[in-house]
Amino acid sequence: MNKDIWVFIEQVQSNISGASLELLGEAVRLKSKMKNPGKIVAVIIGSQLSELIQVVSMFGAEKIYVADHRKLRLYQPDYYAAILTHLIHQEDPHILLIGATYIGSQLGPMVAIRVDTGIAAHCVELKIDDNDNLVAVVPAFGGKLLGDILCPNYRPQMASVKPGILEKPERIEVQSQIVPVDINFLSLVEPKLKPVGICCHEPKGVPLEQAEVVICGGWGVGDAEHWQMLEKIAAKLGGAVGCTRPALDEGWSQGEHTMVGTSGKSIRPNVYLGFGISGSTHHVCGMKDSKLIISVNKDEEAEIFNFSDFGLVGDIKEILPLLMQSLGIS
Amino acid sequence: MALKIVVCVKPIPDPAYYKDITIDPVTKTIQREAIPTIINPADKHAIEEALKIKEKFGGKIITLSMAPPNVIKNIHEALAMGADEAYLLTDKKFAGSDTWATSYILAKAIEKIGGIDLVITGTETGDGGTSQVPSQLGEWLKIPHLWNVIEFKIKNEKEVYLKTKIENGFMEWKCKLPMAIAVSREINTPRYTTIMGVMKAKKKPFQKLTFDDLNLDEKRIGLVNSPTQAGNLHLLDLSRKGKIIKGSKEELAQFIIDNLKAGGISVEADPIICSCEGETGNE
């Protein structure tokens, strides 16, 4: 039985998911904590991958399985799961890590059923116990509670982690062994599901996760007009706007990708400014790592004040125009 | 083309009460008994999508839940929205199942119901939030499945067109029924229940199924047999000093500007002066 740590490398249109590289970095850390470590192994699936293999080899992958074929250009769950299942049955890895991206969130649990093992979802921390086994820390009840998840009797021990949760990976020079995967067996797989198109657009403005200042709005912002003020102030400050679930449901925000919370984005800006936010556990768990948290709410009893450094009791409809004026926004 | 649709509906502890959750210091178990249950919000979008499909093509909507027996109120709400029949899987042997075991039990129940064209779930639940059950259910049923579906159209002859979300965009798919989909919240807006719906709900067929009704391997279900096992629990202390700041609107706005600067954000701002100095009574 080996102690190899595998990482699924997700690529969409020749862009490697940040989550995958973060997981490679995490694999290096986990390996350093093991008494009898195995190899760090990456699995990459897609088409025309030679440049991507170069990238993967710079982040500590000692062995890289490459399934490179035209019919793997677009993500097809049955093909991708069949390749991972095939390799797992062949090599019996100790741990398999996968990004909790849109693709990984489907692929990970699929593979867990096919190879008959457990998977811990959306981990916020990964640890190694005294027996070199994986301890996956997962949030529950909106993130209020963290629980250790173990997978004592099945292999591989699988875990998924959302993008941006783990630290940025460091470059590590290793001699990577490249192993092409023979995918002839895929001719036996006849998927009923056909990917017929893909559309990606460049995100506008500063990504929420990278912004130094994030202005979050909740239901208390009240209307689209005041939401526009949040957007303008954030743009002026070089920051980004986040929202809560109720503000998203009202249709004020730019969309689901701007929601901050356990089931949305996790942010850690230098300054978090919250307007009209009640302070649900879900939202707080997505912004708790912000360096400075300032919240404005007209209700002195608002829950959010307990999770803030400063709670400003005031009417945001009065304060936002003043901020606009001060910052020279017309 | 009448379709037989199963919608998975999970009763969950109401997220509005999550701040009250505590851990029993002696037994190390989660104290959540006092928290009322609601229909998992994402699952209402699954019910809505089924209703829209039924309105267009006809058919039958069957809700499937796995929960303790005291969730009848939630099941009636799903029926009041317009579902036709409900099944509740309830057995002490099911308790503590992880996503592997839960999806296995749900799949066996769907097999028992039989002849299903479409399985619809939400993308995630508010309590566990793993998002894993939809895909694992599709695997057990050995039918094609997609997660985070933002558009679902049935063409002729049970051929379907779908869109799923990916980072910064979407993918488009073609498939044939039967299949399983987990719908994103943005796919629709769930309808409210009506008084008529509520009255009808209580007369609709509702059946409980237990371990004995399903063809299950007892060694693969429940807390003890699940592949993943829970270890230590920790409550997160999220609280900060929460200093309350009161003052005039100008003072509060100036406070924000000053603290942006203190937080290292480059700000070019004019001082905020009270336009009605001397007239307000603010201290």
C-alpha cells in the first residue's frame, strides 16, 4: 500500500484552475508531515496539454498522468470519471484531492461512488494524523461548526477544496515523470451526455477574492439606486462589491459569483465595509478572515455588529451619498 | 409525453437559527433539537422546475425526502406548491448516513418508485452543504447527470438541451432522458403556496418507506457504515470586539474614510463637513 497523494488538475480551455495548483501546494505540505510519505502525483485530462504539463511540473508534481486526446477537449463527466477510476484502480493512491469548482464538484463525488470510497466536501483545512491518514476539516451549518472528517476504511481518502481557501502554491523544482494514459478503453464508454459548447468571459473589474477593499451590501441597502452607489464607491476605491443571499435574490447585485458566504466566495480583504447586512452565519463565515471589518446598520442590535471591529449605527441612505461626495463621485 | 419526475426535497434545520447551535460539552454532540425545520431553499427551485415541466408536458411529480418522521409540515408545503405525491424515507437505520450512503438509499427508493424520466434536486443544502448527493445519486441510478444547471429545455422525443454554470461562464449540453439534474437557484423563482394548494396537499398520496421496504445492504448505511466518519467538532468563535460607533451621518461617513486609510487603502477624499453645523443636536 503506497502513501501517494494525488491531485486532479482541472483545465478549462487550456487554463489550469487556481484550485488545482493550490491543491498541489497543499499536497507538498501534507507530504512533509507524513512519516512514510509517498509521491505527489498529478492527473491532467484534456487536449493539447504539453504547455500545461510544464506548469504542473513547476509546483512539485513528481509524477504526472496525462490523458491527452481531442475527445477530452471539453469536460465530459463520463470520460473524465472513467479515466480517474481506471487510474485509481490501477495505482491505489492514498489520498486524492480535487478542486471544488463547478466541474470538480460534480466529478469528485462521481469518482467516489465509482471507486467506492468517501469524500469530504469543501474542506477549509487538511491535516495528517499520526497514521499518515488524512483529516479533512469541513464546515457545517453555514460554517458555524467545523468538523473533522476521516475516511478510515476506504481508499483513496478524497477531499475537495474551494478555490482561494488554501495558500498560494510555491514553485518547487522537481524532476517530473510524465506518464501518458492509454485511453483506448474509452471506446467502451458511450456517454449519453454530450458537451456541445462552452462560453467563458473575462470577469469585469477586480476579482472579489483579490480586492484589498470589499464593499458588501445586504437586504438593508433597500433598492437598486443605492446599490449603484456601492458599485461606484467600490470602483473609485479600486475594490469590489460583494453581496449577501437576500441582496442577490432581490436582483441588485451582479450575480451569484459576487455572493460572499459559505456557499459563495470566501474573502479576506484588508478592509471589509458592510452596508445593510444582518449578519447571517453563512455570510459571516465567508468574510471572517477580513483584516478590518466595519459594518453600517441602522439597527443597533444587528447581529453583524458582533462580528465586526466597528459597528456604525446609521442610515446608509444618508451615509452613501456623503461618501460619494467626499470621494468626488458624481 | 407525460413525464414521471422525482424531486428530492430535504427538510433542514432553519438557517436563521444556526447562530444558536451549540455543542454539548459532555457528549460532544450538536444541540439542534429546538430548531424548526424548513424545506432546503435550493430544493424549492427543484420543485418549481418540475412544476414548469409538468405544466408544459404533463406528468406526475413525486417528492422524495429522507428525514426523521416529524417533518410532515415541510412535505405538505412541497405538495401545496403543486407536487402530486410524496414519499418520506424514515428509519433509525438511515440516521447519520454520509453522502455515499444517503445517495445509495435515495437511489434504491427511486428504483422502487420505478419508471422515472427525470430526477431533480437543488445544488446544495443549507445544513451539510456538501453538494455531493445529486451527482452521487445519478451515479447510483446509472443515468446521465449534471450539476448546477441554469437552463433546461425538453425538445422532442425526450431529447434535452441544458446549460450548466462554470467559472466565468457556462457549458451547453445535449442529453436524452432519463437523467438527473441539480438546478441552480437562478434557473427560476419558486412559486408561493396558495390556500387552495394547502387544502389540497393534505389529501394527496403520502407514503412512508422504511429500511424493510427497500432492497438495501444494511452494512452500507447509517452512521457506522458510512465511508466518511466524523471526528472532532469545533464551534467557530467569529466574534470581534464590535465597538459601536454613533454620531451624525457626517461623522460616520468620515469614520469610514479615515478607517479605509488606516486599513491601507489609498483614498483621495474631501473632508466631510456637516452642512447644517450648529443646528443638529448630535454629540
